[in-house]
Amino acid sequence: MSQNVVLPFRRGSSWGHIVLGLLMVLVIMLMVLPVVLVVGMSFSNSEMLAFPPRGLSLRHYRTFFEDQSWFQPALLSLKYAVLSTTVKVTLGTLASLALVRGRFRGKRIINLMLLSPMIVPPIIIAVAAYNVYVRFQLVGTTLGVVLAHTVLGIPMVVLVITATLYRFDTNLELAAMSLGANRLTTFWRITFPLIRVGIAVAATFAFIDSFNELIVTNFLVGTRSLTLPVQIYTGLRYTLSPVIASISSLMVGMSLLGLITIGILQRRQ
């Protein structure tokens, strides 16, 4: 009797697993296939984007590093990413400490405000920021772009560090303060060493997000100094150079390296 009841369930369960496995493979193929096509086109020796490539060459990668119209935007994107990541991690860590450790009215409202950039469409933020920046003459300035990237990326930083703080044993902080340490000393000696992996993960996410940001940056960066994503978008509108595929491949590799770094840091934690 028991076998007659269990076997149909096992058979149905196996079919369900097969269907879910096929759907998972289909989704992975849809996500990976465009990346494979771009990487393949980046090694082409032709002057236009084409797949499969007729011949293999690294000259488009070399063009990226030698052509200042591509390399300078990459350096500018790197500059914005480093500056905004520093600001995001600093403010995000302080905000997370206040939200987790603090007891004050309106904490939920402040938390929702910090997370709102994840909910509001980027195009809405871009239009609103542009109208404000025009009045204060911040369009095309480093300060303006860094502030915009900070607003966009701080929700992810707050989420990661807040989750890290909730897994943190507060008794260690209480023990340090009971032995005479003030709050600043407790943070540097106790809290920071135990949450630094979470901060490093948040910083990695923040850096990748800032380096790859396009929509808001396209509104605020101006016309003289373009970031790499904006330059790629402009190049796709007017040319179809394989250099774009090479740059895209490098950006994909950078993102994969960031994900591997995050995995290593989480495993160490």
C-alpha cells in the first residue's frame, strides 16, 4: 500500500524537477548567450560587428588602450566609481549603524527613504536631478556625478551592512564599553573588524554599480567628459565598431571578478 502511494508522488516529483531543470537551463542560456556573442565579436578582425568572426585578432583590445577617445572615458568612470564608492560606504555604514543600533522616532520612514532609489525608476531620478543640477550649475561636474551615484548606490550598501550588523553579537560591544571603551573606540576595536567583510562586499557592489551606471550619468555628465558606458551608448548610435564589443567584454570580466571577490569574502566570513 505504502509503495503504491509513494511511487506516484516520486514520479510526479521527478517530472517536476525535470521541467524546472529545463526552465533553468533555458533562462541561463538566454542570459549567457548574449554575453558569449559579444565576447566572440570582440576577437573579430573585421571593421564591423559580426558573428561568427571571420578571423581572430586582439587589435580591438589594443585600440581601446591606445585610443584616448575610449581610454579617457574609462579612466573617468574609474574616478567616479572610486570617489562615489568611498562616499557610499562611509555614509551607508553610518546609516546602517543608526538604523540597527539607534532607537528614535521615524526610523522606518528614514529606512524607506534610503531604500527609495531602488524603487523609483532611474529615468525619473535622472530628470529630477538634471532640473536641480541646472539651477546649481552641477551638470558636468565631478561633485554632481558623485552625488548622483551616491544616491543611486547607497541602498545596496545599507542593505548589505545592515544584514551584517544583525548577525553581529552586540554583547561584544557591551562588554567593551563596560570595560571603559567609548563608542568610537568600541567601533574601531570591536565592531569594524567583525563587519569589515560585509563592508568590503558592499564596496564591491557599489563600485560595479557606479562604474556601469548609464541612465542617470547620461543626463548629468555633460558633453565634454563622457564616462565609458555613455561613450559606448553614443558609439552604438553612430558606429558599430568591434571595439565596443571588446570594451563590453572587459566590463563583463570586471563584473565577474567582482562577483568572485564577493564569494571569496563571504566564504572567509
